[in-house]
Amino acid sequence: MSIDIFAMDSPGAPQRYGSEVCMAIGEGASEDFEAAANRINASGTDAVWIQHEYGIFGGEDGNYICNLVDRVAAPVILTLHTVLRDPTPGQRSVLQHLIDRASAVIVMSHEARDLLASLYDARNVTVIPHGVPDRPFGREPAAKACLDLADRRVLMTFGLLGSGKGIEQVIEAMPAILARHPNTVYRIVGATHPALVAREGEAYRHALQALAQRLGVADHIQWDDRFLETDELLDQLEACDIFLTPYPNLQQSTSGTLSYAVALGKAVVSTPFSHARELLADGVGTLVEPGSANAIAQAVIDLLADATTLETIKRRAYAKGRDAIWPRVAEMAQAVLRVAAPPAKPLQVAPGKKPALAGVFAMSDSTGIYQHSLGIVPDRRHGYCLDDNARALMLMNVARDLPAGERLRWSMTYASFIAHAWNEEERCFRNFMSFDRRWLEDRGSADSNGRTLWALGHTAECAPDADIREWAVETFLRSRRCVSSESPLRTLCFAMLGEAALLRAGVPHQQAGDLLDKGGPVLMAMLERTRRPEWVWFEPALAYDNPRICEALIEAGLAHQRADWVQAALEALDWLMRCQTGSRGHFRPVGSETFGKPATVLPFDQQPLEAWAAVDAARTAYFIGEDVKWIRSARTAFAWFEGANDRNVALGDAASGRCRDGVTPRGVNRNCGAESVLAYHLASRALSDLIATVEGRNLAGRTSTEPASYQRH
């Protein structure tokens, strides 16, 4: 196992790091967070573990860290060192964003877990105590001797010095403590916080020292102004009798120094901040009210006066600390990692058994196919849509393994939905229908109309029943004016694919060729307008169904014998597929959060529609020049369904024929909507047909002639 460390750096106090730190991120440089994400993605890391604390990440309320988590493809594990009971709106927004992106969240107290559940509806939270060292109990005499403190009662506070530590109250308590126990010394160990030094130098430490002088206790306070390495810190902790954490901030959910002190068997006097209330329960330590020097003084005096009670508390603390020694914490962390970052799946799969069509029919009734599901259960609240019924008809066109009668019955169901969707008055198709068969609009989206023309052309070419093929041709010709060369890009491309299929079905070019005629120049003009060396694409931003644009340009090039159009489409598709390839060589479809963001490619959410489009486009590209890289591309894209993806989770299940709705930062979307199920089935059949055709061609020694049985869509 290798670990890359990315360290946060403050411009006002830059640090020198060893070789174990692969990159320092400037807290005020948002571009550093993006660069770190790119570096992480390129490294092929299995998981990203973020240690979150307020005040260390740049931007408003630390929101620059969102630039990183939005871009990394590996699972994010988030350890929260502080969970605020009353966060500001900005703090709450940033933390909610991080939780929504995290595959696992770790906190160090049960109270913090409960806060996350109530404030952020966080479900994937695990409590792992702050890790502590494992040292023998009761070595104070030897440790004190090393520090020349053999005859002293030692109090100690450790940590970066700052106003949030409450050290003033302990100094103010010292006169009363010394009056009863004059051989007591208070050791304040730790450097001043670098951010505080950058703002005001050592003014705070000097103010504390001045306070000790005024109270006449300066000779009983020892200052060690250093940041100690762990072993030396533990040596110094072993020399103390009572450890003090007088923190005024009662929302602090974690204190590493408190955990260390308990693990070494120290009596602790603390204010009741979140972590202390939990860790010091059941007589493990003493809690005092915040901001009260008198309360601190009384607690320390009582402990030093009663040796038996002091020893009992120390032993209780030591026993409590055994639950958090590093080996046990490591075991708990490994368990989280195994769930959040499961082992990678093979990159490529051979086409296996076709998914059972029962998964499609379970989402269908006599009206059509339902849009959405709750888990695997169809969700009737959202009714039906034209898009999905068009895809379902395309599936029936190629479902050659289905008994003829059943295949015809379902083809008729989905075709009937399309026929009923036509609105003659508006001269376009409707899209959404409620469960009680009421159309919810007069005009469907442009894309739904384009997809329907695509499905009609596909049906004219591929449906086994002559009467349905005839219906598809007539319906296409009657409705084709719902799309024009001025329609949105993807709408135009869907319709171009349908028109190409219609031409292959034997419809004369004069009747159905104008979209290919006009669309080819439109696509080429768009590509030339936005193309740059690093951005070989038709638009300044990626969106959904991107490979279909390349397919449409290929079809236009073939129809017009324009080899330059075909070559341009293949180059764009090759660029897109490289954009959609992860560091392990696995398929990483453009995430939905990318859509519409210029020159930005974000990894989530990943949707089955994109994998199907990639398989189809790679299949089309292969039959242009028989470059085997496209077969690999098709296999790799389909392997995404099988678990070769950024979360190593299988979406498709061949036995049931169901497919989950996508890959999210937190894992798999458990719903099985129609779009996803149909994309899985259509991608599976496209890949199987490609492999079967290639194998048949190789067997027959054919290298240039396309088999008559091959259907491009």
C-alpha cells in the first residue's frame, strides 16, 4: 500500500515538508484544490481521506475544499474533527456538501454522530475514537526525573497556543492551588498557532506570562514553546499528574491531546466540551464549568489532596484508553475502507448472457413503461414518458430471442404509446403522461421528439413485423417536421440517426434525407467553431448523450460520402472516450454535474444512458475502419454496468434484467428506472451483436464487406 499526503499550507507561514508530502495546497488558492484533484485522479488512488477541521481550508467557511471533492473520482472518506451544534449558514452548507459527496464519514464521538444525523441527515457515519498510543501505566516517577521534576506535582496543558484554550483560567487558579499544594508546577507545552503568530506575533503568550507575573505564580509555570514530535510529547505527558483542557468552546467535538492523556492514564480536569463529556464519563475525569478559575482550582486541590482517588481515576482513564489504541483504531478504519472503497472489478467483460427481459416487463403495463422506480418497485406517481417508450420499442426491435407473439404484443404496446403521443394540433409529440392516462402537456421536450423520430427510423429498419415497419415509416414521414436543422443539437442528432435508419430501410432520400443534408454542415460548423488542441468537441461544454453527436455526423458523412466528416466525427469520439477513461483504464462517463459547465469534466453522477451511447458509438466507429480499439472501447463501456467503474459497484443484473440508476459519489443509486433498465439492455445487445458480427466475419475471412445482418443501431 502507498499513501500520498497532501498538506494544507498557509501563505503567511509556509512549512517545509519531507518527501512523504507529495503536494502542498495553499489554503487561499482555489486553483490548488483543483490541481490536487487532478493529480489524485491521475494517480489512480483507491480512496481520498480528508481530515476536516474548521479554519484550515480556504474560501468562505472553508468552501475551497469543495473544489477538490467535486472533482475527485475516488471514494471520499471524511473525518470530522469538529461538529458544531450551531453552525453558521455557510459552515452548514459546506459541511452538507462534503457529507453528500462522501462515501463514508468518520467522527470520534457518539454525540458528533447524533448531531450529524439531526442536522445533516447523515446516514453513512461511523464512530472511531481518536487513535492513541499504547504505553505502560504508571511511569510518572521515571518521566518526572527526566524533566527534573521528581519532587513536584505536575499539571499540564498541551497544544498549539491560542485564545481558545482557556489557559488564562488555569493561571488564575494557580494562587489557590499553590496555597494548598506549594510544590505544584503548571507546564504549558506547545508552540503558538502559526496563524496567530502571522497576525500578532507572540503577543498572546506574552500576555499570559504577564498575567502569571502579576499573580506571583511565574516561578511555578514552565513554558515549552515548541511543536513536539509524538514520542517527546508522550514522554512529557507521562510526567504529569493532572492534564487540563479548560477549553471555552463547548462545541469542540474532538481533542487529540485529551485522548492521549486518557490513554496514558492521567487524571483530567476539563470543561464539559463535547468530546470531554463523552470520554470522561463514568468517573474517568472531572468536569468543571467553563471560564471559572475557582472551579479549576477546587478540582485540582481535591485531586492532589486525595492520593487514593487520584490513583483510581488514573487507572479508570488508562482502562478507557485501551479501546482507542492505534491497532484497534486501524482495524476499525480498515473496515470502513473495505466498504467505502471495494476492490476494483475487471476492466473488460465478454458479452455474457443477455439480461432477462423480465426486468423491462416488470416496469411495464398495458399503457407503456413507467418512468421511475423506488428501488426495484415501479413508482406510479411519475407515470409514463415518451422517451422511455421510444427506447422500449427499440429494444423490442432487436429482442430476437423473445417469442414472436410476446415480442409483437409488447412492440404494439410501446408503439401505441408513441402513436397516441402525437398532437396533431401542435404538430409535435407529447412526452409526459400521468398514471391515469392524462397527458400533462401539449408539447413534449425537443429531445423527446427527436428520440421518437430515432425510434421510428429504428423500427422501420429493424422491427420483424412488416406492418409495424410500415406504420413506423408513415408515422416518421408525417411527424418529421417536429425537428429541424435549427432544433437543439441533441434533438437534431437523434432525428438524424432515425433518418439514417429510415434510408437503410429503403425509404428514398428525397422523402427522408433533409435532416442529414442540413445537419452534417451544422455539426461541422459547430465543431470548427469550438475546436481547440485540448478541446476536440462540438460545444464549449459537455452534456448528456455526447457520443450520439459523433454517430450523427458519421451517418451524415456516410450518406453524403464525405470522408472528412466521418474522420472529424471519429477524432471527436476518440477525444471524448479519452475524456471518459479513468486512470485504471475503466469507463468514467461524463457526470451530470458536468452538464453545461464550459471545459469542465466532473465525475458524478454517472448515468447508464452514457454507457449505452458509448457502446453504440464505438460499435459504429468500428464498422467504419475496423480499428480494434473501438471493440475495446465498447467492451470497457459495457463493463461499467458490470462494476468496472469508479465505485466498483455492479449496476446491471442479468438474472433479473434490472439496472440501477447510476453511480454517485456515495456509491450506487439503488433505484431502477426505465431509462437505466433500457440502456443496460440495449447496450448489452449492441455489444453482443458487435462481437458476434466480428467473430462471424473473422470466421468467414471477411475484412471489408459489412454483413447484411448487421444493423448499425
